[in-house]
Amino acid sequence: MSQNFAIQLENVSKTFGRRRKRVEAVRHLSLEVAAGQVFGFLGPNGAGKSTTIRMMMDLIRPSTGTVLLYGRPVQNNPPLLQKVGALVEGAAFYDFLTGRKNLEVLARTRGCYDPQRGQTLLAQVGMADRADRKVSGYSTGMKQRLGLAAALLHDPDLVILDEPTNGLDPAGIQDVRLFVRDLVEKQGKTVFLSSHMLSEVEQVCDQVGIISNGRLVQTGNVADLLSSQAMIRLEVLPLARALGLLLPKWPTVANGRWLEVQAAREHVPEIVQQLVAAEVQIFQVAVQQQSLEALFLAATGGADA
Ligand SMILES: Nc1ncnc2c1ncn2[C@@H]1O[C@H](COP(=O)(O)OP(=O)(O)OP(=O)(O)O)[C@@H](O)[C@H]1O
Ligand SMILES: [Mg+2]
């Protein structure tokens, strides 16, 4: 059964420090990530994303609870970690070596040196033409791209990426998005990535877990999560009639000249049709982009965001 899960966290907690310096970075986190998908781990700064990822990689130990990868405990299990490639915060490289040489050194220590694979990966992360420059001259985004290539060197089944688009420009973010989808769709891998940007998670992930203040506050299918939270705004005349028409079916309030309808995006055609049939005039329709904050508030009931 558990073999279908790439990652399972069972009631995992992590506490740093003692007494007044005590920080509960991760609290009773249970989570299952099925293989063959992109799972987004979404949360604001300090939510506990990197701490969780470090525990998944056995870089730090949980205070309580268990981390399983492919059904087996990750603790003291180097062969299991062979199946994992990771980009954790601030990937470290030798500054005085070129990007290509850095990959070579890493590949040799992992016993998987293959110049052709290095070259392919460099091309995939858009670093082919900069691979022979020293890392000391790389920008943050270039180091991030090299970090992605490094995570993939040994062809892992599970790819764990901690804020992979950190430091990247919009084109770079798009590249990573395509790269990640490709890993799952064409290469059959599983990707777990963390982010504090809802838009990023929305565009690349199949499932999402929202972490706030060390707690997992919601998990689910990305599309469902967002659409259940959507707000459709309509500028209509006459307002009262439109309100009367929509209210029986959707929670709706009038706000100035606008109606604000809580409904999924898929309901826009139906709503518009209903209003037009009743000869309500529609001037504007907008589906409001949900902010991460709004999602947190909805997920936590406003108590823990
Ligand atoms: N080694 C440590 N010692 C003490 N406290 C720590 C340590 N590592 C993390 N923390 C604390 O644990 C909490 C969670 O930190 P973590 O780095 O996991 O958050 P994050 O979600 O990755 O945030 P960001 O988006 O800023 O990267 C924070 O309050 C942080 O200060
Ligand atoms: Mg972090």
C-alpha cells in the first residue's frame, strides 16, 4: 500500500532550542504524497517548509514522528536517499570551479559521472552557454539553475525542491515550471516543491499542502482549492434584481455597483446566462485572484494565519 506513496510524514514535529528560545518549527505534521505528481508545499516565510524538507532528507531529525520515503524510514538509510534529488536552500558550490566542473565533482562523489548527462542537464536548465564560467561570477538565478541540474544528476525518482524559483526572473520561473512538469509527465518522477507564491503552486502543482506556523492547515487538489475560494465580481444593472436571482444559489453580496458572488470560476457562464435571461445588463465580469493570505485565512479560519 504505502509503496504508492513517495513521501509519508507521520505526526512529525521539530522543536529547536530550549526554554525561552524554544521554537516549534513543525507541529504534528502528517502528509502523504502519492508518486507521479507535483506536490506543492505552500506557506509564508518561517512557516516550517525548509525544516520539513530537511527532515525528509535526513539532514535533521524530527523531535517526534517518522518520515517515510517509498514506505521506508528515511533515518540512517543512505541507499534510500539515492532515490532522492534535492535542492535545499542555498545550494553550495565551489566558487573557483566552473558550473560544469562542479557538476562533475558532485557526480563523481555520487558515483554517477556521465559527461553527456551533465551536458543534457545544463541545457535543460538553460545553462549550457554559461557552464564553463566560474561559479564565483554566477548570479543567484544562475546558481539556482545549476542547483536544479545538480539535484537531477543521479536520475532520482523523487525530486525535492526548496523554493526552486528563488532569485529567478519571470523567464527563469517559466523555465522551471516547464522543467518540473516535464519531470513528472515525461520522465515519471515525483516532485515535491516548496513555495510562498500561490501563483507558482497554482500553475505547476497537482496537489498542494498549506503550512502555516508549523501546522498543515489544508491539503487538496489545487484546482478544487482555488475554485472553492473564488470570488466572481459583476457590475450589473439593476443590482437588486440580479442579487435576488443569484442569492438562492450562491452566497452573494452587493458592494457599490458590484455584486460579489462566491462561486467557482466554472460557474461564470451559468451566472452570466441567468442574468442575461432575466434582462439584467452586465457591464463587467471579473474573477478575483485569490491571494495567498486569503487562502490562509480561509484555511485557518483566521485564527492561525
Ligand atoms: N536551526 C534552527 N534553529 C533555530 N530555529 C530554527 C532553525 N531552523 C529554523 N528555525 C525556525 O523554525 C521556523 C521555521 O523555519 P523554516 O526555515 O523551516 O521556514 P520556511 O517555511 O522555510 O521559511 P522561508 O520561506 O523563509 O524559507 C522559523 O521560526 C525559524 O526561525
Ligand atoms: Mg525556507
